[in-house]
Amino acid sequence: MRNVWIICRKELRSYFVSPVAYLLLAMFAVIFGFFFWNILGFFVFRGMESQMRGQMMPMNVNEEVIRPLLSNVSVIGLFLIPMITMRLFAEEKRTGTIELLATSPVSDIEVILGKWLSAMVLYASMLLLTALNFLFIFKYGHPDWKPLVIGYLGLLLQAGALLAIGTFISTLTKNQIIAGAATFGVCLLLWILEWVSGYETATWARVMSYMSVLTHFESFAKGLLSLKDAIFYATLIFLGLFLTARSMESLRWRS
Amino acid sequence: MITVTDLTKRYARHTAVDHISFEVHKGQIVGFLGPNGAGKTTTMRMLTCFLPPTSGAATVAGFDVLEQSFEVKKRIGYLPETPPLYPEMRTAEYLQFVGSLKGLGKAELAKRVDYVCERCAILDVKDKLLGKLSKGYRQRVGLAQAIIHNPDVLILDEPTSGLDPKQINETRELIKGLAGDHTIILSTHILPEVEQTCEQVIIINKGKLVATDSVSNLQNRARGAETLLVEVGARNALVDPLKVQARLELVSGVSRVHLKNKREDRSTFEVESRKGLVRGDLARAVVEAGWNLNELRPTAVSLEEIFLQLTGEPAAAPAEEAVPAGVK
């Protein structure tokens, strides 16, 4: 456990002394800010409209602002996650520092967990930026806070799964760009898989859309803690980290 | 301290290390000598538990590298060919990171960082970014990283490659100073390096063990036959190289004279001699015949020549035909 923390701390330092972390945070803040402004603007517009018509329509901040916002965050994540994970192992392989880790009294699992945790912390700090926007909502509206917490939990779970997959892909190459591009491809694929459910209801289509990471986020966005979806993400996290461990081991036998 | 028995590493296409056995005792400095691609790095990687051996066994401080790799890793300091540095970290920060990875406690860590910085003469770059350090400093930080946890065994892969002569000397002195506290294996393809720093030599070529011997024995073997470079000239007259060659061949102890280079007023010969002490006789022979002795020096005994003597292979330089190790 101590070693996991040592590796995690080192990775975090690497993120935050290089421009990577700040670039990601800034990009995320701008894009999220745009969505926030957009969605809130539409909400306010609808509110004014209903007032002008003179008939009060039921309006719900949770349903109409927070839910779409969280869904958007989960999609932005798909684009930013490759940039978080691409360097994790590829860079160590390129500079040869992997040899230091592999010849230190630290197990592969500890190295992998440390790196994955650091990626999680970076993602979580991106989410932290959104807290600022939600503070405004709480100041001027009266949403229920529980669905929001569950939404955040869902985001973390979803990101954990994608970060684990990205970590695995990063062990496959020395080249960060290749790792990043491949991870982006996989993330994208895991998103668009759900689109088949739009026109097809056969079993294969349901299986495919079930594999999409976004379908499983829907209930979290609504504020429902669904065990089924949480287990789906947990399984993906485990699978990603397990593959990473296998890949690390095969590195020794191949190199 | 280190026992290696029948250690073998096979890849799909070739065998990088082929049934190597040797032993290193506590406190020794051992040079691991061989041309590029001989299997030095692969052997070291197996000793440091980075690569698992295909067959055979190796123990470090009594622990098996495959079965008890955790114990081995605790007792080994390893400097790979390129120092494993994170360019975005500062020297002290990096050493702290490596130290804590190796299991040092907080109080001990600070002490050890100060100690290795002083020992490796990197105090003045303690707060610099590793990415900005010069090659010599990088190498020394690499060494500092290897000794941070005061390991029993130090394994250094070409610790002086790519350094300038002054840095090479400093590094060698540093390594020599580390002996005694640590058992050291260092790999190199430069013979003088072994002569200067090591007590014991292990020579491998194409994955096979060629010889293990003490340095002084090896030097004697190499000196048994010496190659001298002789340049003979004349002030005014032309020199007939054939005549000079004939005269040189007459000197006792000379086994072969080979005309290397011929100009109008001087010629260069390569003289192979059996005994070690023919230089004086050679010089007198030239001067007494009325020629000028422009130059007389032993050609550096190259690794190839040692291989030649030890293995009886044809003169082709093994370094050039050696199979690439495929470990990079």
C-alpha cells in the first residue's frame, strides 16, 4: 500500500509539473463552462417563456440542468481520458525508467495501481472544477443534492473504467501518440456502440449497446444508484487493470 | 555473493546467453567484458530480476533471482546502460523517490540522500531538473540512485559509456571507492577500464563464457605477445623498406614483421614479438644500421586480440559479427 502511494505521488508530480495537467484542466473548464452556459441559458429561456404564456410549467433543476450537464461531462471525459493515460507506461518504456521500477522491490500490481490512482486523482480534480458551477446552481436554485452526488460517483466509476483501459493500452507501446490514439479509438467505440439500439432491437444489438460505457451512465445521471451499472464499471476497471498486469509480465518475457 | 550456474536466455531466433556459470565473492569488483551484443546486458538483466532466465539459476546474496526476486531486488543496486532518470524531476526529489521505492524510511532517507549526493559529487546539482543535466552528471545521479539503499551488490551496465575522458576517470575512481562496501559487477567493452578498476574479469562472447580470470593473469596473457609499431626513416637517403624489414626480423624475439605503410623517406612496420622485452633490441638494431627511429610504441592491446588469444578464433573482429543482442 505504501508503494502504491509512492508511485501515485510521483505520477501526480509528473502531471502537475508538466503542462499536461493544466492543459487538461483548462480545456475541461472551458468546454464544461460552455455547456453550463448553454444549458442554463436554455433553462432560463424556457422559464421566461412559460411565464409569458401565463401558465406555470413544472420545471426541475435536477432533471433539466444537472442531468444533461452530467451526461455531457461523461462525453467530454471520453475525449480527455486518452490524454491522461497515454504517457503512463509508454513514457517509462521509452526512457528506460521502466527498468528502475521493474528492478525495485515493488510488485507490478503496486505500480499499476499507483499509476491508475494518479490518473483518477487528475480526473477527479477536473470534476472538482465543476463544483464551482454547481455552487451557482445551489445559490440560485434549490436542486436536490443527492442525485448530484450519485452522478459524480457514476462519473468516477466510468472514468475509472476508461482510465484502466487506457493504462493497459499504454503498456503496449513506447510511443505516447500511438497509445493516445488507440485509447481514443477504444473510448469512441465504447461510446457509439449504443447507437445500434436506435434502430435495432435484436439480441445482438442489445448486447452491443449494453457494452457501451455511456448506457450505463444514464441511471447515474438520473441520480439512481444502480448496482447493475456499478458492477459493470467495476468489472471493466478490474479487466483493464488485470490486462495491464498481464501485459507488464509479458514485457519481461518478450523484451 | 553471486552464483550463476548454467544461466541461459534464449529468444525465438537466437540464444543471447548460453550456459554461463561464474561466481563473485563478497567485496570484489568484477569486470564483465565482451564486445557489443555479447550478452552482457542480458546477463545483468537476469541478475537484477528484470528478465527471467530460460534455464539455469542465479543467486544473489543467497536468494534465487526467480523464486525470491523480492529479496534479491532489495539487495541490488542497478544502473542500466542509460540511467533511468525522470527528466521532469529534480535530483534530490528523484533520489528520495528511488530511496522510498527501495524501502527506506523517512529519517534514513534524508540521511542517505545527503550521503550519496556527497559520495557521487552531485551536491551542486541537487536542485536541478534531471532533464537539464549533462551526460556526466546524469551518469553520476544514476550511480547515486543505485547505491541509495546501500545494497550488497551493485550492477553497473557500461557505467562510463558516452562520457568524456575526464568524466571517465572520475567515474572509475568513484566505482573503485565504492568497492569494499559493495560487491560490484560492471560491464564494459573497453579493456583498459577493466585493467584499471577490476580485480576479476569475466569474458563473454556471443553469449558464451570465454574466460574468468584475475586481471593480472589476463594482462600477462595479453602481454605474452606484443605488437609494436615501428616507424623507421632516414634524414637524407631513401630507405629501402625491404632492407629494414629484413633487419628487424633478425632481432631475437621477433616473430613477424609486416610492412604497414611506405613513404619516400620513412616506412612503418608492425612487429609482432613473442617476448615482452624486445623494444630495446629493436631500437638498437635500427639505429646501428644508420636509420632514424621515428617512432616505437606498443599498439594498444585490443579486446579483439585478447579474444583471438583466448578463443583461437580467426582475426575477424568479433565485435562486428556479433549477433545483436535484441534486448533493446
